[in-house]
Amino acid sequence: MCGDADLLKYQRLLLVIADDIGIGPNTTTGILQLASQGIVTGSVLLVNSPYATEAVRKWRQRGSTLEIGWHPNLTLDSPLASVLQVPSLVRRDWTFWPLRDFLKRWFMGLLNPYEIELELRLQLQRFTELIGHPPTFVNCHQHVGLFAPVGEILLRVLSELRVRPYVRRIQEPWPVIRRVPGARLKRTFLGWLGRRLSGYQEAHGFPGNDWLAGITKPDCVLDPEFFVRWLRSMPGNVVELMCHPGRLDPTLAGRDCTGNDGLMQQRVNELRWLRDSAFVDAAEEAGFRLVSPSAFIGAANHLAQCG
């Protein structure tokens, strides 16, 4: 009766979550291929992308076996709200401010919380229309939920769902930041912000991971040992590995990246290293069992019921 709880009692759980399904056609194809091999256990959908509907069609054609969550987004492409409804969030070309400009406006207090909530509600509605049900797991594009009040607004919106979804907790042990090279300043800053929001998530009953692995920058992913090093270093019973795999996708240029910043090639590299047998071997050696977010939530609920 309580067998599912054994996942949490006796095994380390690894959620391999591929961000950005729907951002571009080749990215979607790469994620779905990894899922068919049992490597990716979930992916989050950018519902305002011009390629979102096509991504959902491909997902259904492949049997809908990959668990799809929601990727709230305030920094890429155009809002679902009318630009007249969210003027603080958009540029003159009616697209969202890119991350660097978004953060400048956040720091200057120029982002309207009402507009943020409106756009998030419309994206959640669109997700439900595309997938057929509310999300079972959620994480923000480019971690914008860490910047108050975005995260608090998002959690308030999600708390209205019948079942509270798994929400990514952006926190990493300080010893791992020291031990695993690459993007240490970025990881330290995001982790500092993430601990505050993670406490808020836990206090309000949102399930989530103990630790997050995979925050990086393009040059770090040139190393074939990139993912293996994370798996060997991460403590904790519930670890989420954030990844951004995909095939070479020219539709991202000018939207998500430039032609020479390395971000497009990073997705190709991540796809390659995740498909390598060394990744699965390292997960097994570290005692991990790969699970989807819904399987983790089910195990946690069983464990709570069984005391």
C-alpha cells in the first residue's frame, strides 16, 4: 500500500528537467529524442513562443509520454496580454525586455506587479489549453521568479490550482559551488536569492527538490564531464538537474541568443553529453533513480500518508 514511499526512503531521486521545449523546432526535437531514450524525465513549455503549438503537436505524435510542465516567461518573444495591458514589460517592438534590460528595470522599480500577474495568468491559461490540464511542475525562464515580487506573484497564482505543482528550488550547497568549477559567481548569486524563495515555497506547501544542479555558462559545457561532475558531487535525496539540450536551432538567433555567444552550441553540447552512456553510469554510481516530477510528488504524498 505504501510501496511508492520507498522512493523517498531508500533511493536518491534525480529529476532531469529540460527547459525550453517549444522555443524552437530543433530544440523540441532534441528534447523529445532524449525523452524517448529515458534520459529526460520532464520538460517545461514556453507557451508564448511562436513554436509552442508545433511543439505540443510533436509531443502528442510521440505518444505524450514525456511529462510537460510550464515555463513562465517574461523575457523572450511577445506577451500573451495586449501590449497596452503590460506596457512596463515590453519594448517598442512589442516584445519582452531581454533579461539584462528586465533586470535593470526591476532594479529601478519600473516593472508593474499587476501587469506581471496578468501575463502569468494568461500564460497559465494557455498552458492548460495546450496540454489539457494544469501543470504538475513549474520553473521560470531565466530564473526571473527569483526577483521579487515575480516569484511571490507566481506562487499566489499557482496556489489557486487544485493540486499544488512541484516548483523548482534554486539552491546549491556551498561546498559544491566551491568544488564544481564554472559560473561560480552566477551560481552563488542565484543560490543566495533562491534560498529566500525556497523557504517561501516550502512554507506555502509547494513540493520541490533539495538541491539544483546544472546552472552554467556556455564554455563550461564544452567539457564531456560536465554532467558527470555534477552527479558525482551533489548530495541530497531529491536533486533536480536543469539542462537545456537541443539540436542546432537557427530560429533561436536574435531571440534567445546571438550567432557568436555560444548559447546555441551549448544546447547541442548538452544533448551530446546527456546521450553519452557515461551520464547514465554516473547517475547509477551516485545511487540516483531517474523520476518524473509527478512520480516524486506521488512518493512524497504516500510517505506523508504512511507517516
